[in-house]
Amino acid sequence: MNLKLLILREQLNKVSRFNGRLHSAGPSHCKNFSTITSLVSTSSYSLSKDHGSVLQLIFKTQKMAGLSGRYFHSTRAVRLSQASIEPGIKPNDFEGDDGTMNEFLSRFVWIMRGKLSGVYSKCDKETINGMLSIIVANVVDEMEKGGIEKKLGTAVAAPSQDFSQDLWGTVWEVSNMVLQDMEKARKKEKMKKFLQSEEVKEMYRFASEAGIRGDLLRELRFKWALEKMEETEFYVSLERLREEEQDREKEEGKAMHLEVSAEGAEDKPDVASILKRKGKIRYKIYGLDLSDPKWAEVADKLHDAEEIIVPQEPKPISGKSKLVMEKILLLREEDDPSPLLAEWIELLQPSRADWITLLDRLEQKNAGLYLKVAESLLDEKSFQANIRDYTKLIDARAKKNHIEDAERVLKKMGENGIFPDILTSTLLVHMYSKAGNLDRAKEAFESLRSFGFHPDQKVYNSMILAYVNAVQPKLGESLMREMEARDIKPSEEIYLALLRSFAQSGDVGGAGRIATTMQFSGFQPTLESFTLLVETYAQAGDPDQARHNFDHMIKLGFKPNDRCTASMIAAYERKNLLDKALNLLLQLEKDGFVPGAATYAVLVDWFGKMQLVDEAEQLLGKIAEQGEVPPFKIHVSLCDMYSRAGVEKKALQALGVLEAKKEELGAQDFERIVNALIAGGFMQEAKRLHGIMEAQGFAASDQLKVALMASQTFTRKRPTMR
């Protein structure tokens, strides 16, 4: 038996030189080794039963291939690394864990089989299995002795009685490889759990919503999972250190207790006393000294911050307080809630949370009463009003166009020492722009700039519309240029609003600049933009340019509507080019155009100035046939026509319509009507209308004043009534 083992050991010593330094063994070796292996497998040589069923399977060569294949199929994807790192799996971990031992041995046998098969390529399977059996037996023996714990991770292993130094070095190198791969597999399985943790998923969703995609998003997810795993392992290690420290303190305490007991037995004192502690008690957690006074200040600051951030819970309301609250909810908007609120304050002693709860219920039930109560609470100390409460009330009032109420809240805000911030100033810009108060809108806009705030598109739009409503389109245009300089693209509505304002004043240059800027900004010409350009040239008294834009519009495929055609006819009216206007209408009617109320109103005004009363009345009949309501300004033309023609009844009838809607009349309209009444001999009506004109805030021109003075000096006879 010793001879057999000696021959087998001699054969295995040759394996130690297969790391690139030995040649393949000859056929005779394989033959002899096969014979020896068969003897070894049938001899009384066996392993200790303590190794378990796994080692018995390994030593049974009939099942060796099946064992290795069974364990390798699940770990074949693991890449064997040659890196020299300290394995995370210790040899002691194998004790009492058949699963871990099985995996280690199956990986070890698979790699060693490959190395042995590469060197002894001509040896049969039974010979390789015999070699593996003896190598695995020695490895397990070293594990039991604890020797592998010293050799793992070393480059050169100590020589053995059974194997040569090179063979042992190869065995420990493969063992290190296996342990490293097992550690990687363990970390991989652990990483899967952290990849599916809620914190990593939340960060992953946030990153995807922020626009991160592809490989970068996957890398970030693995990075976050790795950081979470390292953090968890860190706290686990801290907990382990804490437990070890507690165990050590317990052992020291027991030892001290035994020493004290022994001393007490020898010499017991007559009086027992407690030792006095010197200095302050020190509290340490994981090495952090929490007895420092600075931590008390931190705790106070955290408490104050929680009161602001974390909302307080409202008090439970019952009894008489609940009855009073129900009465408050049943109040009408015109009722005075002050008595009930005072009673509720006395009964409940409410905090801000209680007031917020009450206001929420009021807002759902009665929005008007909610605003009234919320405004009265701004002076209540227990409500603790802040700037957002004022801003919310101002916004609610502004949305309902209650400018006076909003200004009252703003005034109370200043009286309480709270100054408008960026959000409040933005709301004021929108409110005053919508109300047409240009001065206050400019004041709020400059207040925003004083904060260093760069206005956004909405603030710019509101301010530009304020300038447009105040008929100051050039200032609005300057703001538009400022927007473009800051790469803020104005909307098409802003361009059209500026273009409309320039058209009303007949500013050809401004309208041309806006139209050109629109095209450069990517907005294609529309029927509205062409109509506004035609109106601009009509107001400027340039019918040729108006007709040029009108024809260009038709070439681009736009069909002129009633409003655009009326603007073109009005351009001809200013130069009294009746033949061109009629030719245009005939041409458009051939193309299917049907004049509407706007076109007929321009023609009525034109015919009225020429005193063509019958023709003007025929056009009025066509407007009535279409079922449309004539424009209000047509009554100015009719009053002018009938007054100059001496048709008293119809002139006074048209004058009555105008007086009923005097707010819609402008200075030019008043001047035209007063002059017409003077020309027709309606002196009393002319004086009355002049008084209405001054009451509306319009000053009479010098020409009108002269006409009124002359009418008082010379009495003009009315023409014959029709």
C-alpha cells in the first residue's frame, strides 16, 4: 500500500511544473497512473466521514463529472479573475455550511480539471479523477487544520509532505480564484436586492424624468445601488463593533465584580458609600460626544424649524365651539362675521392650524364670505398672517377685477410692515395691466427689476398689453426688443396687439417693423396681419400702399373678408376715390364676395358726407336685410348726415342713440356731431352735447370753440324739415 502511494505521489509531483515550465507526461505515465488509480479506488484508503456526503461524491469517480457539471451550470457566467485581492469569504465560513463547501469544491474541481487535462492531455478521465481525488483530500485536510487560512492570499505556499512547492502554489492560486469568484457572485446577488430598493427606484425615476437616458442612466442606477450597499455594510460593521464592545464591557464588569467580591470577603468595610462622580456626565454614541452644549443649540433650531415646516394639527372642536363654527359657516356674504369670530376665539383659543381649517371649509361653501373672513383675519395675532396670505387674497380679488379690494389688502400689507416680494409684484403687474392702470403697472414692473428679477414671458406680455391699451405702442415695442435680446420669443398675439395699436394710430413705420419682425420670428402672414396693414395705410391716408397689401394678400391665397374690404374702401374714402372703390367692389362681387355690415357702414358714411341721403338709406336697408346689427359708429354718420340735411326727426333720433352710449364716443366723434348740429341749426342740442363732451373729459378744439361762439352771435335759420 505504501508503494502504491509512493508511486502515486511521485506522479503528482510532476503536476507542480505545469505552469508553463513542464512538458506533457508520456503515455507510460498515464498507463501506470490509471492502474494505480484503480487500485486506490478499490483499496481501503478512504476519507473521514466528517467531510460529509459532498466529499464522498467527489471521491467517487463515477459521479465526478456529474457533480462538477451540476454546480458549474449556475456559475458559468462568473468570469475567473486573476486579480490579487483579499477574498471576502473566509475558510471558516465553510464550517457547517454544506452549500458553500459544495460550491467551493465544485468550482475548484472544475478549474483544476481543466489545468490537469491541459497538461495530461493523453490521460483518460479516470486518471484525471484520481489526481483530483487526492488533491481535494489534501485541500480539505488543510481546511480542517486551519493551514489554508494562512496560505490563502499568499503568492508562494509552504512545501507539503505530499505535494511539491509548485503544486501547492497552484492549488492555493486556484483556491484564491474560487474564493474571489464566490465573493463576486455573493456581491452580485446582494446588488440585485439594492437595485430593487425603493430609494434607488425613486432616484432612477427622478433621473429619467429629468431627461437622463441610456447607458448613463444604467450606470447611475448601479452607482446608487453600490453606495446604498456600502452604506448598509458600514452600519452593519458599526453595529458589530458595538456588540463586540458591549461583550467586552460585560466581561470586564464580571471580572471587576469578582475582584470586588473577593476583596469584600477578605476585608468588609463597616459603612458602604457611593463614590462621587467628578465632572459632567458625557454621552457618546459611536464616538460622537453629545454632551457638548452646541448640540443643545442644534436641537432648539431643529425644533423651531419643525414648527414652520411641519404643519400643526388642528384642535378637536366640540361642544359650544362647534356650534359657533356652524353658525359662522351659515353666514351670508353681506353679514358681519366679527361677533361670531370673537366668540369662537374666546372659546377655542385657536392656532393657525385651526384658522386654516375654518377658512378651507368657508372657501368650499361660500367663496365671498371666505374672502371677507380671510381679510379680517390679517390683523388677528393668533392667525400669524404671512406674506403668502396677503398675496393669495390679492390674487383672488384681482381675478374678479375687484381692484379697490385688492388695493385695500395691499395697503393693509404695508401697514403691517410686510413689503411686496417678487410674487406679489408679479401679481400686481398682471392686475394693473388688465385694469388699464399703466402708471401702477409700471411701478410694479420696476419693483420687480429692483429685486434683481428678470421678468418672464407672462410679465412681459402683461406689460406690453398695458402699453397697447394706453395707446403707447412704441414703449411696448421697446419691451418686445428687450424680450428678443434675452432670447424670449414673443407670442403671435403680442405681435398682433402691437400691430393693431400701430394701425389705430396710422403709424406706418411701426406697423412695418412689427410685420417684418413677425416674419423673421417664424410667423407667417395671416389674414389678420394683412387686414391690420391695410387699416394702417387707410388711417395714414395712403390708398396705394393699402391696395398693394390688399392685392398681395389675395395672391397668397387669402380671401378678403368684410372687415378687410371695409378698411380698403375707407382708404379710398379719405382721398374721395369713389370710382376706384366701386370698381374694387364690382371685381370682388364677381369673385363671390358679398359686402357685409362693415363695408356698408363705410359707404353710408361716405354717402352721408356727400349728402346722398337716399343712397345711404338704401344701404341701411341692405344691412337690415342681412339681419346684422349696424355698427355703433354708423349713428355718428347718420346724425351728421341728417343734421346737415335738416331732417330734424331722424337727426334727433340718431342723437338720442349717441347720447345713450356716450362712453363709446371719442373726441373726434363729439367734434363731428357738434359741428353738424351747428351747421344744421340745432343750437340747443349742440350746446348740450358740448357740455357732455367736456364732462367726458374731452377738450374742444379751437375750431369748435370759434364755431360755438359764432353760433351764439349769429342765429342760423334751420333748413326745411323733411
